[in-house]
Amino acid sequence: MTVWLAIGLTAAGCYLVKLLGLSVPAEMLERPLVRRLAVLLPVALLAALTALQTFGGGSGELTVDARAVGLAAAAVALLLRAPFLLVIAVAVVGTAAARAFGG
């Protein structure tokens, strides 16, 4: 029963947050600071998620393993202006090679 209570509270919370976003006045959303934040915030969140998933260990410690090799390979592919799917493929191959040869 507590799992369903948690699911219900989470659903209600998500609905209320969405409703709160819709109730913000339009003139507040047109402010220059809000517009800059709306552009920069997703990039910052994606970068933080990438760093956490790449270098985060199981109990909060810094871990450098094959995932870092894949990220570095993807960064090189991006610098060479490769298409997105090729960047993903290079990252996968780099990670797999590092796991295969590194143990």
C-alpha cells in the first residue's frame, strides 16, 4: 500500500508543478534573465548528468574507467564535426575497446 501511496503523491506533485508552470504570468517569462536561464539550464543539467554518469562511483567516489575513454572518444568525434550517430558509435566502440583490453 505504501508504494501506491508514493506513486499517487508523486503523480499529484508532478501535476501541481506543471500547473504552477502554466500559472506563471507571460510578462515574467519575457524577462531577459529568465530567457537566458531557459537557454542555458538544459545544457548545464545535461553536462552534469553526463559527468555524474561517467565519473560517479557506486558510493559517491570518483571513478575513472572505460566510460571515461568512451566520453573522450566522443569528444574527439565531436571536435572533428562527426554526425551525431557516428559520435555515439565512436563512444560505444571506445568504451567496448577499453573494457576488452583494460579488463
